Amino acid sequence: MCDPVTATALALSAGGSYLQQREADKNAKRVQDAKNNAFEAEQIRQRAFQDEVGAAFGENVNKQGRENFDEQKQVEEDRFKQAFAERRVQPDYNTGLRTNAPKNVVLARQAESDKASAETDRDVGNLAGLQGYGNALFNQGLDQSQFARLFGNVQDKAYGQTRLLPLRMQSAANNARKSPSLFPTLLKTGGQALSFASAGGSLDGGNGFVVPFTGSSGSVSASGIPIPGKKPVFLQGGPFGTLGGV
């Protein structure tokens, strides 16, 4: 069995090592948890980007459908017809005729004017149809371009956030990491010092450590056995006591 000093030294060293390891394990867990939280936060941001693109894509699909196209075409046709209608005026069939002009002449002019108006309305309707079709196609092209720009912007933002992920994780780990406390280190260091001191001498009945020493008062061996003809020297009170001769 080992002497009490050695046992105490081993206990201090073991206790210090245990506390150091426990602190290291807790520190590693804090660091890993911080990294996991940073990674999960990035996943939330990426899912938000995906939702934004998904919503824009669904809206763009609806805009590119036939029903929406027909609605836009009709809106553009009506706008063109309305612009033309605002320029039309009711003709005066008597313009340029004498007051006593025959009625059949007035009726003939009215018939020609009505025929011209019908042809004009026909041409306006045809032109409005073409104009509405072209404008609806143009609007769909604008919608596609708008979606492409939005998709590109979101993609750039998502990629930029992904590139920052390692830095965020490292920063979170640095913030979560704590410096080791002094107490376990003192315990371990004290145990090692006590073990070294115990290895250099033996316990002398509670009066002190008998250490190998040579001087004017005498000398002893490491085991505390006096060398013949010389007096033993004691280090009273343990490794931190006072030196004295017997």
C-alpha cells in the first residue's frame, strides 16, 4: 500500500484531471450546440428563400396560364377601343348641304356615313384584337422577366448566406467556448508537486519528511536511514516545513 502522502497526491491529481475533463466535455458540448444552432438558423433562412421563390413561381405560373392571358387580352382590347371611342363624334348629315336639300340626299349621306362607321368599327375591333393579343404577350414576357430577376436575386442572397455559414458557425463556437477554470489546474498541479516531493523522501512518523541531504550537520539516505557517523536531517512539517538537524 502507498503512504498517505502518495495517496493524497494521487487523489488531488485524479480530482484535478476529472474536473478538467468534465469542464472540457461541457465546453465541447456548448461549442457543438452553438454550431448546431447556427446551422439550424441558416437552414431556416434557406427555407424562407425557398418559400419566397416557390410563392413567386406559383404566381408566375398563374399569370402564364390561358385564362389569365385571355383576361389581359380583353383588358387591352377594351382600352384600345375606349381610346378610339373618345375621339369619335356624332356626324352631322346636313353639313355642306343647303337648307332645302332634298330629303333623299340627306338619307343617302346618312347611309354612307353609317356604312363608313360600321367599317371603321370593324377595323377598330380587328385592330384592337391584334393590339390586345400583342400587349398580352408583352405583359407575359414582362412577368417572366420579373420572375427571372426575383429568382436570380433570391438565389444570390441564398448563396451569399451559405458562404457565410462557416464564419457564423465558427463565431458561435468562439462565443460559446469558455476558458478553463483555475481550480482543477491547481488541484492537478498540487497533486503532482506533492507526488514529486513524496518521491524524494519518506514520512517520518508525522514529524516531517526525511529527505536525502548532506551538510555540516550530517546526512541521511532517501529511506531515512542515518548514514553511520552522521546525523539525520529532517524537513519538519512536510515538504513546506523548516529544515533542521537532530
